[in-house]
Amino acid sequence: MFLKNCWYVAALASEVGRKPLGRIFLNEPVVMFRTEAGAPVALEDRCSHRNYPLHKGRLAGDAIECGYHGLTFDCAGNCVKVPGQAQIPERGRIRKYPLLERWGWIWIWMGDPALAADSAPVDFHWLDDPAWGAKSEYLYIKSDYRLIIDNLLDLSHLTFVHPGTIGSAANVEKAQIRNDLKDDSVTVTRWLIDIAPPPTYARAGFKGNIDRWQIMRFEPPAFVNLYAGATDTGTGAPEGRRQGGIGLRNLDAITPETESTSHYFWAIAQDRAPRDAAATEAMFQEIHRTFVEDWEVLETQQRWNELNAGAPTININSDAAPIHARRILDRLIGEEAGRVQRRKAS
Ligand code: FES
Ligand SMILES: [Fe+2]
């Protein structure tokens, strides 16, 4: 079960153009394209004639023509043409999904379209804030989306999965951790005071010991905003004096494809040299490397979870935040399902 009435990320804006793009969200096939004027459109990716996927068809102006027998649908989802036949069945209409284009990403509403206008996407303005230099990427991960949230909320794994970039022994041994577990969010604050810089920070120019912070905020259904960074040790970073250091925003949006596969949109933004594209690219490459490492872990974990379904597992202290995030998700999904049931019954 997935939370439906919320904005998910559907694509990087650059991925959607005049060639239909098919993607599955929450087990529903969706086709996306842009009109001739450039507006993004999302329709059910299913021809109402014989279920052929519309993303295999082609655009004709602002309409999409099925690649099997040529039925054509306008960008509101109405069937507007049946080749060789004058009569167009009204029941041929397909579903249209609300979309938003914001900060270089395209967001989709998979739930009740009437509720979309009253809801805003999670704040990821760092993606195009002039005070930050940002770069995004899309990854397709064969794992339950909740495993990705677990990964992002428990950074003790950096020591063991990312020793060549952002991990070091001090990352677990010296971490001062505070969890703020709220009804609708989870924030984990980790401070690493007076530690040797791990490889990524050494490459960014830190010579001596650093004070390093990692502040992860989870918002349902699957967004994590990770504010990380470092200054030279003893210069007041914990009290808020972070000039001269480096700040990084790692923005993560995970959209379930199915129960066991996920679309993973992520970006890195850096505030040290916001207009320096080479500095952004260098940091993107550092963090990209860590994502490739996580990718391998997540897909392996998914497979091993399936092979070991029902086997007993234990929890440790660093699971508190991921466990709370799942509680929030379960509660919201349950509440949403309850509202749908009550609407059906009345
Ligand atoms: S399946 Fe699309 S036109 Fe027949
Ligand atoms: Fe990681």
C-alpha cells in the first residue's frame, strides 16, 4: 500500500520532452510528454482500446496516438480519433494526472486530483537557489522505497559502505546524535567534533581536524533533506558559525514504482562556490560514488529480505529514526485508506 494523496517526483524536467516517456508509479503506468508549447502532461499509459502502452505510440501535435491501431488521445485524456470510424466512444477517456514543474523536477499527484491544488510539494528550493550550486540525477533501484529511507536516516553505514569518500571510523565512534521524532517528520542531528576529515572533505581542501554535521529531515512519504558539512574544528560550527566551511544539501525524493522497485531522484547542492559549475560537478561526482555504493547495498538487501522473509532480525540504537519514519508512513497510509473506505460507504 502506498500513500496516494501527495506530490511525488515523476522525472527530471530534462527527461520529459516531445518523445513519450513511460514510467510506473505506485503500480500505475503513466506516460509523460510535453505539449508543443512546452507544458508537461501525464496520462494513464494505457490505450482504452486494447491496453497497449501509449508511450510506444507517437505525438501528433498535443495529442498522443496509440502505436497499435491509432486511437488518439488529447492531453486531457479524451479519445479524439478512432481511425476508420466516425463515432468516438465516450468511455474511451483515459485518466489525466496533475503535474507540477518546480525547481527543475516534475512532480505528479497520483491520488484524488481534486485534492492536488490544496497541497504543496516538499520544499526542495535548493535545487535552483542562486546561493547554491546544484546537480540532480535519476536512478532506478530494485528495492522497496522504505529501504532507501532507512539508509538515509541511519548514517552509521557511512563508515562501512563509504570509506573511500564520506565514511570514517569516527563517523560512528564519535557521533553525538539527537533524534526529533514528531508526528509528521523525523529529524536526526549528528555532530562529529574534532575528527580527521574523511576522503571527500580532505579532497575539498580541509587539512586539519574538522567539526562535521549531518542533519537529516524525513517528510512522508519518501523525502529526505540531508544538510551536511564541515568547518575547521573549534571555529564555532555547532553554535552556527559556519563561514569558511562547506555546506551540502543532499535532496532525496523516492517514488515507489512497485512494492520492490523505486525511482530515486537525488541532488547535491553546495554553498561554497555556488556559481562554480566545476565545484558543483566535483562534489556531485563524490556523492554519486556513494550512491552507486548504496545502490548495490539496497538491491542486495532487497533480495536477501525476500530470501529470508520471516527470519528474526534485531534493532539497534541507530534504528530509532528509521523505525519512527515507518510508523508515520503506516499511520498516514492507514488514515488515507480509512477515508477512502468511509467515502465509499457513505
Ligand atoms: S490498443 Fe491502442 S488502438 Fe488498439
Ligand atoms: Fe550511503
